[in-house]
Amino acid sequence: MTTFDRLKNLCEEQKISIVELEEKLGFGRNSLYNWKKKTPNGTSLQKVADFFDVSTDYLLGRTDKKRYYDLTEKDEKEVEEELERILKNSESNFGHAAFDGNIPSETDKEDYEMYVAAMKDAIRLHKRLAKKKFTPKKYR
């Protein structure tokens, strides 16, 4: 996938045209279309990357990771491990007391699934925010 293809996909995700992007960034008409044939200069590449909140490496095709703080496979595995630890801890602390010793109903199972999904989302969000906050600038 070329730099222009990535740019085009980002524009489609944001529901703006390439011409609109050129106007917003103060670029000349059809200057972004030139990216089909030649590599963009550093300044314009950085402006586009900042506009879409993606890395220049993503635009150039060096990585498929749009943002430096996106979670990697390793991070996702850590999220699953942390979720398991939390669930195991909550079960040992509360056990069936939350259900008054009765077998949980189907509604309770749905509530539990929603609880698990919410916990997973919270852990993922926390990891992304931590990466965003604590990643040194030289690694961004």
C-alpha cells in the first residue's frame, strides 16, 4: 500500500475528500495527488500525520500501527492476563455470595458478561493512556 493509498483510506475514515484536506492544511491544489508518483517531503508528511493523529511511519508504510500508543499483540495478551487475575480475585472474594447461594439466572450471566467486557475495555483504555503518557518522545 502506497503513501497515497494510506492517505486516501484515512480521508475515507474521516469522511473528507483529499481536496478538503488540502484546503484545511493549506496545501496547493492537487499537491497530495502528487504522492502517487513521488515521496512527500517531511513537512507536508508531518502535517498530514498530525491532522490524522497517526505516525509518519504509518503513512510511509513502514508499520501498520497507526499510533505509537496503539496496543500490540503483547499488550493484548497482558490485558487478558490482567482480566483473568481480576476475575479470579473477585470470585475468591465474593464467590456465590453475590447470588445468595443460588444458581445464577440467565440475566445474571448476561450481567456478568457485560461486567467482563467493561473490565476488559477499562484495562485496554488504561494501557493506551499509560503508553500515551509515558512513552518518551524519541520513541513516538
